[in-house]
Amino acid sequence: MTKDWKTRTQLVHEGTRRSQYGEMAEAIFLTQGFVYPTAEAAEARFVKAGEDEFIYARYGNPTTRMFEERIAALEGTEDAFATASGMAAVSGALTSCLRAGDHVVAARALFGSCLYVLEEVLQRFGVRVTFVDGADLDQWRKAVVPGTKAVFFESMSNPTLELVDIRSVSEIAHAAGAIVICDNVFATPIFSRAVEQGADVIVYSTTKHVDGQGRALGGVVCGTREFIRKVLEPYMKHTGGSMSPFTAWMHLNGMATLDLRCRAMADAALQVAGALEAHPKVTKVVYPGLPGHPQHALAMAQMGSGGTLVTFEVAGGKDAAFRFMDALEIVKISNNLGDARTIATHPATTTHQRLPQEQKDALGITPGLIRLSLGLEDAGDLVADLTRALSVA
Ligand SMILES: *Cc1c(COP(=O)(O)O)cnc(C)c1O
């Protein structure tokens, strides 16, 4: 039977497996191994494991499998593989399909650890990587050549919320025969339309919106059954980056409210961005959901939303930015995102501290820049907290 479930129904029910007890809530199978009734059954399972047959939790587990099926249905891919962290997903997706001599084109504005994998790890093993300005399609056209094996980008960059046009970059990549790997964390699985826009492999750090409450580290790779089970799974299951069943269970719980949470966060982001734009101590507001944002039309076409983060610049540089942050009461100073709690980050001195100054300048990471990840508090309370703290800055 083919199901025609809408997002919220999928988020509550998809992938659920019930044991002989008929438990309502998803069970956590905290077991690494599985018992076979006979030696013959063990042998048969190692030859080919059926749908509900498991061998070892590093290969798969009933709770983890529920999570994989639920998020694959949400993303609209045939399959998914759950990983121990977002970085296990990113490095697994890349390493599993590349070999020495291959050529990769990647957007330059990347999460620090993603940059490390591309610049340090892959190049050390003989993969050639060309970096481009992700928003400049001409640079993609020049860099992607026949034989390029993969392109990699974050669909919305951190912290300046610049969008990569997934549809156009996918067309360029596919014309050259390259696979499109999209780190879609900032877009969230709710606002993602990456599959219909041409991405082949979609990667999430589920540490962010999927967990949504800052508890668990996790990740997932979504793609075709061929890629997930034939390319990625052998690599992941033998190198050890699989998700813990406990994390999968927390994520399954989190997913029931994922749509509600992401939409509430995006509503708050729009309201806060509007209030910040009107504030005299704010010199710049970056939120793709604002009509004046240069990529507003692309954001609406690609995500139908501006997302759940807002970046802005406080007048007066680092000192003013720090005074502002230290005066916050509701908003917490941290570096996670997608949490129920609104979080303020000062990228120049924390997440992007190690970048050389010229790279910070190129990425627009100025001393007064603040990244806000909107949480689930009352948006009016957040505006009041931010406005009051700005008056101190
Ligand atoms: C957080 C993040 C990652 C890494 O995820 P972890 O769960 O921390 O390993 C990768 N890419 C992006 C865009 C992220 O925001």
C-alpha cells in the first residue's frame, strides 16, 4: 500500500515498528546484538538480513531503523543512514564515495569541521578539492569539469545565511556527471525541498533542529537506496560512525514536534529580524525572510521560509557586541543552534575564531556580528530582551 501521508502525519507515525507487546511509544532497543534461534538462522541472516532482521547495532538496530525510515519519508528520499554526529554524516557521505585522484568542488563558506574534512582529510588521501564562492554560479560553472566526482555545499551558510541555489548548482553538477551532496542543516528538514531541486545526497546534523532540545549529538545521510545501502552503509558500518539507539529514540520523540517547532522558530525569526532592522544600534540585519534581503526570492523558492536563524551587526564592534550579549537575560550565550532556547553566538571569537582575518573579512564575519538561533520562547519576550540588551550596548 502506498501511503499519502502529509508531513505532520509522517513525523508522528512513519517508520514505527511495534514489538509483540504493542507498545504505543517507540521502544528503545538498547542492545548491540541479536539472538538467533538456530545456527542455520544465524548463517542465513549473515547471507541476507530481511527487513526486520538485525545483526549488530553498528550495522543497524530497530530503534535506529525507525528513525531512518521516518526522516527518509520526510526528506522524500528512498533511504537514510543514521550517524553518531553531523560530522560522521558529512565525512561518511564524502569519504564513502570518493577515492584518490577524484575531483570535488565545494563552496568556500563552510562549517569549520566540514572545511577540515575537505582541506585536510580528503586532500591528504589524494582527492583534489576546488573551492568556490557558493552564491556565484559562474564560479561553479568554471570549477565543475567533466569527470568532477562530487559537489559539496551548505545550502545556507553559517553565520551569514547566504544561500546556494540548489537547483542551478545541481544542473551544473549533473551535466558533468557529479553527485550533489548538500549539507542542509540551516534549511532544516522541514523547509528542505532539496530532493525536488536536484540534490542527490542530503546530510543533516540532527544535533540541531531534529533533537531540538540540545541533548543529543547525531546525524543522518539521506539518498537513494543504492547510495545509502551500497556506498555509504558498508563504509559507515565498518568504520564505526553509527547512531546510538538511545539517540535515535530521542530523535523519534523530537520529530513529532519538528514541524511545529521549525515553523514557530521561523515566525519568531521574522518578528525579531523586523524589530532589529528598526533598532538604531543595529547596523545590519541578515535574514533571508525579509523582503529586502538580496536572496529573498531564492529563499522563498528554495525553502518557503527565511529559516530559523538571524544574523545582525551591533554598532561599536566587539566591545559593543560583548556588552550586548552579557546584558541578555532570556537569550543564552552558546554555539549550538536549532535548540528550544534562543542562542546568541559571537562567530568572530568562537565558532570562526581560527579563521585568518582575511577569510573572516571575505565571509563578512565582522567584530560586531551576532548570530541568533531562534528558540521557542514568546517572540515578544525575545524582542524585549534583545532591545533592552541593545540599549546597554
Ligand atoms: C553543526 C553542523 C555540522 C556538524 O554537526 P555535529 O552534529 O556537531 O557533528 C555540520 N554542518 C553544519 C552546517 C552544522 O551546522
